[in-house]
Amino acid sequence: MKIIILGAGQVGSSVAESLVSEANEINVIDTDTRRLRQLQDRLDLRTVIGNAALPSVLRQAGAEDTDLLIAVTQSDQTNLCACRTADTLFKIPTKIARLRSADYSKHSELLDAKNFAVDFSICPEQIVTDYLLKLIEFPEALQVLEFADGMVSLVAARAVEGGPLIGHPVSDLRRHMPEIDARIAAIYRRDQPIMPDGNTRIEAGDEVFYLAATRDIRQVMTELRRRDQPTRRLMIAGGGNIGSRLAEVAQERYQVKVIEANEARARELGSSLNSALVLCGDATDETLLISENIDDMDFFLALTNDDENNIMAALLAKNLGARRVLALINRRAYADLLQADRIDIAISPAQVSIGSLLAHVRRGDVAAVHSLRRGAAEALEFVVHGDASTSKVIGRHIHELDLPRGASIGAIVRGVSQDTPGASLRLGQVLIAHGDTLIEAEDHVILFLASKDLVPKIERYFQVGLAFF
Amino acid sequence: MLSIDLIDETRVICGLEITSKKRLLEILARLLASAHPRLNAEVVFERLLERERLGSTALGHGIALPHARTKDVTEVIGALVQLQRGIDYDGMNDDEPVDLAFALLAPEEANDQHLRLLAQLAGRFSDPTIRDGLRQAESPAALLQVLNISSSS
């Protein structure tokens, strides 16, 4: 696919990095020569220096031949203007704009083909905030990701001694909870993936990925570990874009303290947040953390712009008695280093938000993608079309499918209406995948891939055949 | 069944120089839309893209058969493009570049006839002599002749 990325900032660079390895031809536009040179030194892509919304600059980047425009500059206005230009002058089929201000997304008519011509808008900060909220809600989980508009969830959790399923084969799940259906899609043991069958035994320390209807995920979790105390008190380090969004939503349900280093920003936040407590100070300051009762905190989230700062603050908080700590880490190498060690959860914002873009890069009708295990694995939601003759999956039982090793179907959502996405999606029915499940046309099939390398094979397998008219 | 009603020289381009699938579909859409004043090239382009998103229409051996339906036609219409150089069609590294594309635009209502036509075209293109002939053809008329579509047939 030929892709133009506007903006070589944090979002643009990480998008370029994720897409460059996948046989895509990428052109990055930015005004900052230094940033572009850094990208080009590291990745196999082309760059154009200039204003991303200018027709001549877009043309220079090959807009006429481009399939996908990803406008992720810091400026909503530039992104919008670029989409309009790309549509009118170059007929770029798919245009995605990053919109940080909620103002635009509130008026969806502004984004339609007659106006700014934005096919999809994304707000990485909001995606990360939603992701964090899930982790606050499910303190036992490492990751909670949604499919089919929230009907199905994929949960990653560490199995802990004392969970009823520990030491037992996976198939016991059904015996323990006859009313609830769930599927264990993958197990990572000492960082190596195991594709489980009914006889696989779960060990303490395993990182287990399971799929279930969203209403059942808490129940399934109790099989893997004893229930943790629910989250009550939160401390957020960093009142920036993500920290402030999170505080605003979380303050409704939790006791929230925000530590912000910049005095003016702290004051601004203090007046906009009505129940969260905003403190001006340094989150790596031991005395401040102690005086704010860090040992009482259920969850400490380090969300500043500075990786080192976040790591230090999270380590310190853990040391001082915070029950669970999380650090936002942009540099992938750092995140790899830290997860599951002394920091409970290390997340890379780019990894969390890349899925929303990958869904538009994947071939076939892909409704959702989540990048897992720091990009090594992936979960996809395919919508299957056609009939038994034009599709390789429709009209077959799951056990009849010829899926490559490392790929497994976790769940199916059936009866989702295509015409009014969102509203009527809730009418769909969640079917947890079993060998004898028959796949029907228009099913949303949710797959777990232990390796990203399986993606092309799976794309081909789930696409409609040539004869689909 | 491959008749002059399906395609004529005005909807054939020989030796086109382009470098992307997007441009190829855009040009095929323009050719298809030229068949009838009711057709709009942008809408046809959109239809072809929608179909392509659900699954590639590459046939192998450098051939693609992009197709779509629209309520704006009552009979199937076709367009053919021969490229100077093959282009990446599927975005998969192991695929052969596509240098011959036959596009079809069919009426909305489901009909076996369209499938038979698609199968028939696929059949013609699976013949290596026909593929060679098409690659060597130097005019729209010659292209149609290789496919055995001419006003006299």
C-alpha cells in the first residue's frame, strides 16, 4: 500500500515505524528537516520537507498514487485541510485525520465527503485514556481490549497461585463455570507463546490471553487469580493531555490525585477538575509522594511526557507502597526492559493506538485490530462476506478451516447490522468459538495471531474470492 | 458472450504508463464511466475500491479483473488497460506485478450471467498464448482482437 504520513512527531514516527515493515511504501511529510533525517536514517521510507497541507507538497510526496493518507500533525487544522486537499485534487481513497480537539468530532457533518472529507478521525490521547480506564476498572488485568463495538473483550492477565484454574487443564474452565463461555486464545510462558488446546495446563506466572463476552470477563478472571481489591484511590503523575483526560473521567468514580510539575498548568487543571485534587510538584520527589500517602494508593499512573521521569516515578511509588504502578513509556526498548519486573504495567502509547490505524491498512474487511505483545502479536476482527463458493471460511465449521499454526479464532459476533454501525451492533450475538461452530456470512470473526508474520496469510484466507461480485 | 456490447475500442488503453493500483482503478473507472452519461467516474472508482477492499481481484500471471455493481447500468460494461510496466496490485511482496487489467461494471441485481462472464474472462486470461498476445498488442483494436472481441464476431 502507498501511504503518506503527515507529521513526523511522536505519533507520525511510531506509525511509520509500525507500517514500514509491512511491504508498504511510505512517504513522510514534515516541516522539520532534522526529524525527517532521523526517521530516514532508521527506516526505509521517503520524506518530503514542507507544509503538509499544501497541494504542491502532497503532489511531491506522490499523492496521485497514494491509497492512504494519515494526517497526524500536531495541528487539527492542518490535518483537516490536508484531507480536503487530498480528496479534491488527488482522490486519495482513504483519509485519516488526527483530531485532538473534541470540538470537531462533535460535529461529524464537518468530516463528511462534502466538507473536510475525513474518512476516519483518531485521537491517540483518547485511545490511550480509554485503555487506562479499563486497567483501572480491572485491576487484575494487564490489558483489556474490545472488539465488535465492545461486545467482546480480549483480556491479558497473569495467572497467580491460588486461582482455581492454576495447575488444571484449560478444558476445566468449562466445568468450573458451566454458564459462562470463554476461550483461552494464547498463553505466554516465560515469554514464549503456547497455543493451548483443552489439555494444556495453566501454570502460575503464565500470561494468559482470553476472549469472552464483555459482561463475563470479570468472572473468567477469577479463575486465573484471586480477586484483587477494587481500585478506589488513584494518583496520576503528569497533568498533560492524557493525564488530564484521565483525571476528568476517573474523578467521577475514584478518588484522584494529580501531580503536575508546571505551576500554571496545575492551577488551570485545579480549576477545571471539580473533584480531583491537583498538586503542584515533582512526581519523583519522595517527600511529596509520602506526604500524599502514596502507600494508600491502589494505582499510581506515571503519565508525563518524559520516559525517564515516568520510570523513576513509578519505581519510587512502588517502593513506597503503591499497590500497582504503571508507566507510560514511548521508547520501545525501555518498555521491553521494564514490564513485569518492578513496574507492573509499562505501556507504549504508540502501541496502544496503532491498532486503530492498522484496521485501515489490513486487506479485507477488517473492523478492528489490536497490536499485542509490543507489536509481536495481533488480534483482528474480520467481517466475512460472500457464500461458501466465494469465501474460504463461510459455511465451514471452525475445525474444518486450514488456519496456520499460531492463529486461532476466539469468538464470533453474529447478526451485526452493517448499515447503522454502533447503535444496532448491540443486537449482535456473541458466540465463543468451538470446533463445531459454523461460520456464516457477515459474521465478525475475532482471531488471535501469535505472530504478526501470519497477517498476510490470514488476510488472504478471510478475503472474498475473485468471483465475489 | 464476449461481444462488442461489452467493450469497444474507446474503453481500451494500450501502453499506459502509471505506477500505482490507485491510478489504474481511477483510469478504469473513467473508461467505464465514459460508456454512459449517467455514470460518474468518481462513483465508479468508489465502487471498484469498495469491492477491492473486501478482497483482491488479482488473478495471477499479472492479470487483474476489478469489478463492481451499480444501479446506474442495465448491461455489463467492460474496460481494458494494458500497462507499460507492471504495478504492485496486492501490496504483497510475493505477487507478480499486474500489467493487464480488465474491469467490469454490472447491474445491481444478482445474476449468474455476470459470474459466467467473469469466469469466461478468467478462462481466456489463463491461456498463456492469449496473455502473450495481449502483452504484444500495440493498439486497442489489436488487444480486443486477441481476446476475440471484434465488431465482426
